[in-house]
Amino acid sequence: SEEPYPDPDQPPAKKLAGDVGVVVEHYNSRPDVGVVQRLESPIIGLKNFNNWVKSVLITRFAHPVLAASKSKTANGGGSFRGAPRNVGSGKVLDMGCGKGGDMTKWAKARVKELVGVDIAAVSIDQARSRWESLRGPKYQATFAALDCYTKPLTDAFAPELLGVDPYYDIESGTHLTGEPFDVVSMQFCMHYAFETEDKARCMLENVSRYLRRGGVFIGTIPNADLLLEHLDALPPNATDLSFGNSVYGIRFEQRDDRPMFGHKYWFYLKDAVDDVPEYVVRWDNFVQMAAEYDLYPIYKEEFHHVFEEHQEHPEFGPLMVRMKVVDANGESAMDEDQWEAANIYIAFAFEKR
Ligand code: SAM
């Protein structure tokens, strides 16, 4: 029995200030539309494509059954370049899980257990409901709201849930006994951490600390090279530093100062993201920092390339039809503007060594 009104003894939920407040407010206030209404989205082709890319990433790098069978092949990795190495129990940390858009994908990947976390509390409730109403194979799941870029995961989860602490220290006695994660997934959310170096480091600490060695960190982020190419292509005297098309819009605030952290732009995506502050993630900077947390890149591709690489694949080709990215005749569900918007993003995988 849920309390229908705010508890009068509790102070009202504090609104977060600054850019983070804008981000949280935006994601908390977006309605969780049902499957039917979703089909009416003007960018349904692009949404389906993004979901297909995430399915490819999850299946290739985070599917315990597939990974186990593939690891038996001669090259140790089946037919893929940078093939799945995950042979663990299938315990996943979905950081920035939002409304739980990947809950079905995790079920299909036959994971055993999922920990979902996001700064937007409303989204976390929706993710939990989505998980509760899953049909078919079920996995254990625990959800919590937390700012993962300023707080350690232990602020929201019991240490036993997070797993063995690889940095076990006898003196501090912080030895944990649970299973570590096999996979950490950050889909379309990691870039918000690049507001400051402290936030990016806190995020990486949360990613790596409870990930087992050999475990995989997968994600999707905007493609910095492409964003900066567009910025450079604007006329030198332009005062409006924006570009895009009918589907997406990006607006930088200035042209010349390009810091590694806090390089801000405003992002709009039709029927998805209103106008939210985001930060450029420079790949080299990210890779260099990730190495300090024992994370090493094994895959990085633009979304267009993910498409080209897998369109003929015996599993991912037909999946594209089932997920309505293309129709049975191979006709794309995306118009040109959606296809261009799709390539704002890159997909990545890192391995913890
Ligand atoms: N991963 C989900 C998906 O693919 O459908 C949601 C992606 S949504 C574009 C970005 C998510 O990042 C939002 O749910 C937002 O609340 C979350 N986010 C932003 N900053 C965060 C932070 N500091 N800690 C945790 N989550 C954050």
C-alpha cells in the first residue's frame, strides 16, 4: 500500500541546482508512454535502431550463454572481432538505466541478476515496474535512485549486493563477500559525467570497483569527433553555434575554448530530449582515464558502422527486421534526417584487466 500523498513529516524532495537539476527534471518529467503510443513516435525508426544497437552490444559483450559457447571455439571468440569474453554468472550493473528500456534485452541475454541505478527517482520507479511486468525468463533485480557521478554505489546498495571488493584492504577491513558484476552498462548517459573531472572519476570508480577482472563495461555516448567537426564547419564569424536537422539540434556556447571536462553543448532530439546540457567526451581522454581504473578498450564504432558490420549477420540481420529497423524488404524505417542523427553516437566496450 503506497502512500498517495507526500509524507507531511518529511521535507519536500529537494530540487537539484545547476545543469544536473535540468537533466534530472527533464528525465523525471518525460512520460513513460506505452508500447502503442511509442509506435506513433515521429522518430520510431531511430528509436528502434538505437535499441537494436544496444541489443547488438549486449549480445556481443554481455551474454553469458553465448559467451560461454563462443569461448570454446578455436580462436576463443567465435565469429566476432572483439568477441564476447563474458563467461561469468551474468550479473549486471545498469548505471543510468532510466525507465528500464533495456529490461527485456537483459532477459533475452539470460542474465541472472541486475542492479539498476539512475539519478531520476521517477524513472527508477518506472524501471522497477517494467521489470516486475516482464514476461518470460526472469532475473533478480534491485533498483535505487542515486547520483552515480558524485556518490559511491555503497550509498544506495548493501555491500553484499555489490560484490567482492577487488581493492580489499586488511587494515580498513572493507572485504565484501557477494559476487562481483560481470557487466556494467551505461547507455546514452555517461557523457553527463564529463561536466567535471571529479564526476568522471567518481563514475569510473563506480563502474570499475565492483566489476570482476575480465568483466566488460559497455556503453553508448555522443561522438566527440563528429560534434567538433560540425562545430569547425560553421562559418568563422557565426554567432549562432548550432547545427542539426529536423530530428536533432546541437548548440555550443563558444567555439574556441575546448576543455577536456565541462565542454558543454545543448542537445535536442525530437520526441526524446528537450534541450538538455551535455558534455563532449573526448575519446582519448576517456581511454587514458579509464586505464587508471583498469579498464581497456576492446570495441569502439560509430552507429553507422555498427549497422554496416552487422546487417548481414545471421542473428543481428533478422533481429533488425523484428525490431522494425528495416522492413522485410530491407527498406529502412528511418528517413535521412533520422539516419544522420543516429550517427551522433558511438558504441564502446572496455574490458577490466
Ligand atoms: N540508459 C537508459 C536507456 O538507454 O534507455 C536511459 C538513457 S537517458 C538518455 C539518460 C539517463 O542518464 C537518464 O535516465 C538520466 O537520469 C541518467 N543520468 C544522468 N545523470 C546521471 C547521474 N549523475 N547518475 C545517474 N544517472 C544519471
